Amino acid sequence: MPDDKRVTLPDPRSRNPLVFPGGTHDPATVFLSEVIDHPNIDVGDWTYYNDRSLPDDYAETLAPYLYPGAPERLNIGRFCQIAQGVQFITATANHPMAGISTYPFAVFDRDRIGGYRDSLPRGRDTKIGHDCWIGREAMLMPGAELGCGVIVAARAVVRGKIPDFAVVAGNPARVIRMRFEPPEISKLLEIAWWYWTPEKIAKILHLIEQGDVAALTRCNEDRALE
């Protein structure tokens, strides 16, 4: 890497990490770990969300049905990129389906709402791997699981498990291509650069930004970078 320019990562504890040329911070780009305080949501460092509407409550905007203490969780990895309008529809959005009507009568009855919530089947956790890019207005349905490095096209509706480094699009979302060959995916998961120290990432960021898995592997084996 040329040594005429020092590369640094943004502070993962900053709220608005994107700095314009004039020195002002973009209010629409936030590190989610710094704006979400919800007992059912875990967000990894450096995962950002961009929303020009500047929500008052980022947890409610992204996961509107996930109430504190719900039986399921939303787990988002490190270095994810989430566009405006993305929503995680968790299992708490379900209605009862065993009766004649699916109308949630008990929701409007303070004496019965607790029992109503307990009667709903426990849904699977929603899991987002590391370094996933989720496009504008994509919707992830209850229990969706994205592997690492997944790209979700705008307005895709994702159900079930998506393999590592897949590109998905459509409703329902389908894999339209894989970003790397299987041996390269195995190597990238083994390397797991998203767990490296910020200093190590910065030193070989030029390789992370490129598509040469073999070169990144060789550089990772250089103990001088530890």
C-alpha cells in the first residue's frame, strides 16, 4: 500500500461518522450501535444506517414490532450497511391464526394483552451476518438469516437462510449470483477480517477493498501485521 496517505477507520463510538469535505458531519448516517438502546437488539461496531428522514427512534424505525422483552431478538453483525426504508419484520408482528378470525381483539384489551403475547408462538431470531449490504426498502421477514457478505437488492423480501456472500433480489428474494467461488468463501470466513483490530484492518484495507482473496490471504499470514 502506498505510504503517502495514512488510512484510519472511523471511531465506532461516534454517532455520525461520515464527515463532509467542509468538516460537518452527515446527520443522516449513523452508527447503529450508538443510536439503538434496545434489550432485544444487538448491533456490531461500524454497522451504519443512512436515513434522510432522521428518525427519532431508530429501533422502532428498523424493527417496528420488536418490543422490549419479546421472545425473539435481532442480531446484526459488524460493518453492515443498511439503507433507508429497510425493515426487520420480527415474529412479534404475528396474529393468532388458529381461530375463526385473525383479528387481534386482545391487543385492545389491557387485561388480556399480556396473555395474548404469551400465546403467540415463539419466532426465530433474525440474524444478519458481518459485512452485509441491505438495499433501500428491503424487508426481512421473521427469522430471516443472512450469512456474511450478503448483498440484498432494494425492495427485496427476504425469508429463511441466505448463504454467505450471496446476492439476492426479488419477492420472495432469490439468490441471483454468488460473489465468490466456494473455496474463496471458505477462506474469507476463515480469515474473518471483520474481527481484526482496527489497526490491522487499516494496514491492509487496500486489499479488503479489492477482490483478490488469494492476496488478502497471503497478507493475513504476515505476522508483522498482528
